[in-house]
Amino acid sequence: MNFLLTLTAATGAAGIELLEALAVVLGVGLTRGFRPALWGGLAALVSVAVLGAVLGPALRAGADLGVVRVLIGGALLLFGMEWLRKGVLRVSGRRRRGSSYHEFVEARDTSASLPRATGGRDWGAFGVTFNGVLLEGIEVGLIVLALGSAPGRAVPALLGVGVALVLVTGTGFALRAPLQRLPEIQIKLAMGVALTAFGTYFAAQGVGVRWPAPELAPIYLLALFAAAAWLAARRLEQSIPAAR
Amino acid sequence: VLSILGRKILGETRTIPVGIGVTLSAGAIANSLLPGAYWRAWGGFVLAAMLIATLVFSLTVHLNRRRTAPDRPYLTR
């Protein structure tokens, strides 16, 4: 059960971040050509993989299990609760519906304003893609490092990233520009709930808590945070008139 | 790049990282002070409640900022 939950959380969270990275690649690729965009994206992914391979084992080696659990939980909570906050605000109409499509437009406009390469490599386009993909990739790396650091969860976490990579690459080829079609806000809110639930589970174990029915704990925590997010969104919708 | 990365990791508001820090610190203190069996059984739900309170507080802060800044757009990105 926990294998499946970790796999789903890793796929969803990594998928959302990779989708934003894809938006940057598409934005730059459509205005400046796909060659520098793909090279920039690939260079950023390799950089993130190297960082993860170096930092992952170093962080885990010799550390006290309780401290590792608190660090893992804290990292997951930082991402999860921020996504939860933004998701609740967006679903209730209190915040603009930002999405990968906006990342796409931003990257397209930035790369269009750069001076054209007169010959050789287009370093401007390479730089914009590298920067964008590196930032999103580091987020993926941190989430996966946190999810996969618990005993027995490295395989589903890495598998989740693989599935997300395949899905997002497929989506990129199928959709190209119209990223607006994806229900990204709802997916991101759900992933915020999942990461917050996992973060609470790990962090609480790190400070001595023994969850009742430990195998089911991530599920009832998911239900608890989903209910809290739903209630908060409902309350915000009702409190003041929304300006969509 | 570093400032964008810091914002991506810590988020847009300080209320969430501070709330998480306070919650986990309170958990560590409670773990050392409260009777073991009591904390082991109920501590997780106390921490979850504190995190939900952090979420509600961060939403309230967001709405209050919008209300007290009429010259700024009501909606943010």
C-alpha cells in the first residue's frame, strides 16, 4: 500500500514540476528553435541528476534516523503546504490561476526578447532553458530525495520520477503549445495534500510519535488534510465575493 | 538564481516555514517532556492540528494583505 502511495505521490509531484520545465522548453523551442532548448533542458537534467547522486547518499550516511525523518518531513511539508495554500486560494477564486501555460508564455516572451544568435550556438536560448529546467529540476530532486529517503521507499520514488518523465514527455509531444487543457490546479492541490500528509507522517515519527495502524496512517492523514483544504476553500468562497 | 531557488523552496510567505519550524520544535520539546505513552499515541494528531492551523493562518494573512492594500491588485499570481 505504501509502495503505491509513494509511487503516486512521486509521480504526481515530479510530474507537476516537470510539466513546468516542459513549458519552458516549449516556450523557448517554439521561438528560438528546439535544438538549443533541448540541449539546455538536457544539460539541466544531467546537472540535477549529478547533484542528487552526490548529495543523496551524503545526506543519508551516518545520520540519526530520527533527525533524517524530521528533515524529510520538514522538506515535504515546505513544498506540500505551499502547494496546498496556493491551491486553496486558486480553487476558491482568491488567486490568479497560474499554471504551466503562464510559464510557457513567460519563457516564450523572454527568449523572443533576447538578441538573435548570428552564428554557431544560440547561448541565450540555451541559458533560458537551462535556468528554468534547473530550478524545476532541483525541486523534483528535493521532493524525490525526501520521499525516497525513508527505508524501502527509494524504488517507488525513483520509479515515480521515471513514470512522470515518460508521461510529461508524451504530453509535450502530444499537446505542444496548448498546455491550458490540463487540470493542473486540481492536480497540484491534490499533490499538496499528498506531500503534506507524507511530511506529517515522517516528521511526527522523527519526534517520537507512533501512529495508530501505521500502514493506514498516510491514508487517514490524506483524508484529514483533504478535508481541511476543502473546508478552507469553501469558507473562502463564501466569505467575500470572488473577483475571478 | 539563488533568490528564485530560495523562494521556490521556502515559498512566497514566511508564515508556512515559520509555522512548520514552530510545529516541529514543539514536537521535539513535547517528546522530551511529556510522558512517553501519551505523546506516542496522540502527538501525531497534535502536530497535524498545528499544521492545519498554520495553513489557516497563512490564508488569513494572505487575505488581510489584500484587504489592507486597496491600491494593489486583489488577485495575485
